[in-house]
Amino acid sequence: MRIGMMADIYKTQVSGVTNSIALSKRWLEKEGHEVYIFTFGDDEVIDDEKNIIRTTGVPVEDTGIYLNLRYNKQARRLLYSMDITHVHHPFVSGSLAMRYCAPRNIPIVFTNHTRYDLLTQAYLPILPETIGDAALKAYLSPFYRACDLVIVPSPSMRQVLVDHFGLDSPVVVIPNGLDLTPYRTDIRPVDRAQFGYSTNDVISIYVGRLSPEKNLSLLIRAFYGVAMTYDHVRLLVVGDGPERENLEAQVKYMNIGSKVFFTGMVDYKDIPVYLAASDIFVTPSSAETFGLSTVEAMAAGLPALGMDAPGTADIIEDGITGLIATNDLAVFTAKLVLLSTNHELRRVMGKQAVQASKKYDIQTTTALLLQHYQQLVEKSKQRHKGAHYKLTRFLDRFK
């Protein structure tokens, strides 16, 4: 099969979605399929993997992100030769899939990676909530229906799309797969001393983007409450993003700089050694559709503390592999205290977390994805190809 992955953002930008796309591409190629990534960039980007098709885009301020409202000629012609396309961002890439693929009878699959309804609240707070929500529904609801298949990474996320967007088109649950191989061998932890931490400290770790929707201010405030009572607790923040400066200022204002360490951006392949050096995984976001970093932490044997929200609550089994908290400072703080002070609870939950993580193995999820790809490709071959389709394909020769 020739599979076209369409993404607004790909490497060099690092995110859970980017990592998921790259891993999926690698495993689909291991199964013998041709996989192409259609994305954007500038003329100086040099990709370290094959079949990355970049169209030059307009820079979005100083974010390092480039976008365009069309693909270049080379990208368009290659896209037309795909057996199936898989969209990972609904707005630019989604609209381009509808423009280029739908008229050519190329099946369109979309994975809903993000709680877009919550992102509008985080990034467009100046707009009344009803306006932002109405605009989002006006675009996303028909987009979902136009796709041949919508994939969500968790059952609760499917319910969000049904309840909030009125989704009535085909939707399946396929968790974002992870390559758990690095966690099946003994991992040499990163040296705690480089953060100023000792072997007796209990380290809570956050791994991910430092952005408004991640709710990291609540994590800092909760950790402050724990640190004021217990001297042995520490917090390790792994990642970077637009909120880093604000979070570092918050830590400085609270005078807990010796107990909180910001690593900045870390190479994805090095994440296991940071997890191995830690004791508790914390994720305060309510905007996750599926927490890749949560599963990675579980595979590393860490109990997880997360929010009672779609995505996170599908992964963490409350009281079994970790603890679930409400978006309430006192509740989150109390549960962080429990994990920070109970070594035996952490040990038992960590052991159970390792077992639970196995169902997210990339080999399993890739097999599920391929089954749906094959069904859609076969279905597209059986469709009646009318005059409009034939004319479109004929004109493609001259574009």
C-alpha cells in the first residue's frame, strides 16, 4: 500500500503527535508499505528519513512552524498516487485532504489527537466561549462526516466527539501505539546529581510540552504544597514550550527553585533514562486525548497521577496503576502527597503499570490500523467512478 500521512507540523517540531506519526511510519514500513509524510517547512530543512515531502510554508511568527494553503506541484502529484491518506491535523492538512483526495476517490482517515474544544479555551480566552465553540463545531462537525474513517485513541474521546460534535460517521478506537522495546531491558537512569537531587529524594516527573493547555501551573502549586511539608520531594520538568518562562517565574516566586528542575528539550530517545531516574509520573492536563508519555511512564514502572478527563482516565486505572484526581488543587495535592510518602504503594502500582502498558505495543496497534486501511482501500476500488472522477484524473495529467 502507498500511504500518505498529512500533518501540519512534523520534525523539526517535537510533540507527542510528531512522535506518534514517526513511529507509525516506521512500523508500517517494516510491514512492507510505502509511507510518505506530506507537511511544510522552509528551504533549509534537511530531513533524516526518507519520503518526507515538504511544501515551503509561511512562518507562523517565531514558532518555527510553517504553513501553506496548498501543496506544491511535486507534492500534489505524489499525493494523487496514494492508496489511502491519513490526516493528523484537521485544519490545514484536513482541508487539503478534502481538496486533493476526496475528488480522486482516495480514502481519508483522520486521527483526532487533541481536545480541540479545550484548546480554544486555552489559546483564545479573549473570545466568548460560545463563539469559539460554535466556530469550532462549524468546521469540525462536517469535516468528521466527510472523512471515510475517524480514529480516536480512547473510548471516552469517542464519546466526546459524539456528545460535543454530534459525530455520527464511522469511528473506531485505536490507541496510539508505542515501541516498548527500550523499556524491556535494564535502563541505566540519568544521574540525579546533575539536577542537585539525591538517591533519597522522591522525584515526580512531568514529560511533555510546556504550554497553556497542559495545566502546569496547577502542578507547580500542588508541588509547592507538598514541598512545604516534606523535605524529600523533588519535581523534574522535562520538555520545553511557550509557558516555560512563566513556570520558571512561578517557581522562583514560590522560592522552591532548589526542588524543581527544568531540563529543557530532551531527545525523545533519552526519555526512558529520565523516567528510570524518577518515582512518580504526573500529568495535570485535561486536554489529552491519549497520553503517550503516560504509557511510557507506566512501561518504565512508574505510578501515574493524572486528571479525571478523557484520555488520561482511560489509561490510568485509579488505585491500580496510579491515581486519578479532579481539577482541584486540594485534591491533586492530597494525591501527590499519598504517592510521595508511600513507598510500598508506589512499588505495587508501578509493577501493575508495567503489565497494563503492554496493550499499547506498536505491533498490536499497527495490525489494527492496517486492517482498517485495507478495508477502506478495497471499498474505494468498488465505488462507481463517475464522469467527475474521470475528468479530474484526466486533468491531473496536465497540472
